[in-house]
Amino acid sequence: MGLELRSGSATDVGNVRPNNQDDLLVLPGVLFAVADGMGGHAAGEVASRQTVETLRSSYGDERTIEAFRDAIRWANRAVWRRGIDEPEHAGMGTTLTAVAVLDDGQLAVANIGDSRTYLLREGTLSQLTSDHSFVQEAVRSGQLTREQAESHPRRSQLTRAMGIGDDVEADIEVLAPRDGDRLLLCSDGLWDELPDEAITSILQRLRDPDEAAAELVRQAKEAGGRDNVTVVVVDVLDADEERQGLAASRALAAEGDEPTVAAPAVALDRDGDGPEDLGAPPADEASPLLERSSALGADADLVADTAAPRLVTWRVVLFLLVLAAIGVAAFVVFRGGSSPWRVKLSGNNVAIFKGDELRTPTPLQANQLDPKEQVRLRRGVALDTEAEARRYVDGLARQVASTMPTATSTTGPPTTPAPTTASTAAPPPPGGP
Ligand code: MG
């Protein structure tokens, strides 16, 4: 029996705060996250957004705990650097709780700060993450009771957060998912307003993950909404039952008018590079759209106060596919039409291509580079001449050399030695692609 994931999400500014410093990430079948930013003058928003965007671009090619941990470190470093480079964002930080799908189909649950991941299994809600907060650590060590913690003046004070230092250690637990499991990722705006019983009741009552997410947010606001509130709900489903259900709904739709499309489920048991496609577009292309539509959908629900399910018609899907095709074609013409040379990734290594032909591999590895650079290189950087391509690679090598830590640390970000000069053609390191 294969397992699949289906997710829903919602976020809201709440009733009191002027802006929403929470952010969320839904990369179907790959990665789910909630980040709760902190810092004045919109810095919290910058920190949480930077974190989810770096995770989005850094995790997925290799799906191991080590790769997940590195992606979190990259995200931490990206926030920390911006806090240093941009004075208006000095001192910003964010929490992070994230669930990554591993190559073996297990789930890795990570936490830094006091956002939480819960598991609802067979009717019982359990908290999978431990808060890094002053009061929760005092509760764990027996210095405070749970009741004292709930009203303690220092209850929002964190003991660990992203972006505060140049490195951070995430707590990571591995979970073997079961059919029927429901995971809940949320910011403290949810768990601080709603007791566990209320959360459990909503998760049990509403089967659609988007509806459950929207209802959790709605009730958190009704209970006070004193903070931003953000929720991601992830369901683990039996793939065979899902296929039968989809086939049945398609057959029914074929008899009626406009067919409706259920939110795509993505298989956990993967072969090869990408998630098993069950009618959904590839995760990388699909995710921004899915995330945005989920968030907008949740807001629409709150405004309209209606439980009507969101329906996506085939016309809308077709329209989006045509738009995407035009976008890709325009990008290819604009970026690559007249530039035969290209610097891009070959496996995990930076390489120079002429057209599609690999000309010069280099020992520079993607995970040594700034996350933004990694994104750029995944697309490919078009250049007019080979000399320009070599200069570009030399610049990357200098960049890597300048950010190398002075001492090797077992807990630091990836520390593969930088090449002395990347323009010297060299094969990828042993074990590389
Ligand atoms: Mg919060």
C-alpha cells in the first residue's frame, strides 16, 4: 500500500496585530512549513518569508535528514546575513516548524522556536515538537507547572530562533506515517488561543484539509485572535483508495456538467526523481500557485463565512497551463535564444554548457553557494562567450572562498572545501553525480 499526502493551509493577521509576520510553505509531496517572524518595522515578515523561500529552493533534490538539516541551516544563515546587511532588519528572527518527506517515505519533523507540529492519530492529538521557549523549558525541568506557564509574563520569550546567529541546530524527529494520520503545523497564534480539545475536535470533524485549516484559523480569531495565526494541515492517505475515489468522482463528473478536480495528492513512495504524478503538475512549478490559492481561499472563507468547498474547473486548469507554457516559452526566448553559453548545475556541481552539451565540469558544489545563486543556477545563467562563462564561475569560486568558515564544525553549514580556481576544468569529486 502506497501512502499519499494531501494538504490545506490558512493564515490570518488576527484581530490585533497590524501586519502578518507569519508565513507558510506548501510544496506538495516534498515539504511543509510554518514560520512566525519577529522584529520591528516589518522585519518579522522579512525573516519568515526569507526562511520559507530559502527552504523552498534548498530542499527537494536530495531528500535525506542531512539535506533537510542543511536546508534549515541555509535558511538560518540567509536571515542572519540580511539582518547584518540591512540595518532596518537588524535583530530579526523567526521560528520554524517544518515537515519534510524523505526518500524512504518517512517524514522528518523539524523545530526551532515555539511554532508546533502535532500529530492526530486514531483520535489522539500529540505534540511532536518541543517548544524552545523560556517557560516550556522551565516546565520540562520541573521549575514551572503547565498552569503557571500559561500565564507567565515571559511565556513568549524564545530560547532558540532562526536568524539570531550564523548557525542554528534544529530538533529533528523521524515519523513513519500511517494511513489516516493528520499532521498540523501551526504558529502560536493557534495553540495559544485554542485548547487541545478544540483543535482535536475541528481536526476530527472536517475531513477536507483546507476546510479544517480555515476553521482552525476562524476559531482562533473568535477566541481572541491576539496574534497572527497560521495553519498547515497534512493528511496521510492510502494511495489505492485515493485512486479509486478519484476515478469514481471523474466517472460521476463525466455524467454531469462541468467536472471538478480534487486537490492533487502526491505519493510518498517515490521512484526516481520526482513525486509520483497523479494528475498534478510537478511540485516545483505547482507549489507557488497552490500555496497562494490556499491562502487566498482561506481568506475568502473567512470573509464570506461559508463552508462551501473551492472548486477548480478544467477551464481554469487549462487557462493556467496555457499561461505557464507562454511564460516558459518567453523565458527561453528571452534568456537563452541568443546566448549559446550557459553556467548551470550538472547534478550537484556547477558546470559550463554550450547549448545542451556539457563542456567544462567544475568541483564547485551547489550547496556551497548562496541559496539565491542556487536558484539562478538551477535555471541556468546565459552568457555570450565561453570567457564570460569562465569569469562567472571564477566569481562563484571567490564567493565560496570568502564565506568559508575558518574552522570546520560538525554542526556548521556544509563545509566542503572550496576549489582554488573553478575555471580549471576538473571532474566532479568522487561520489558526485
Ligand atoms: Mg506568533
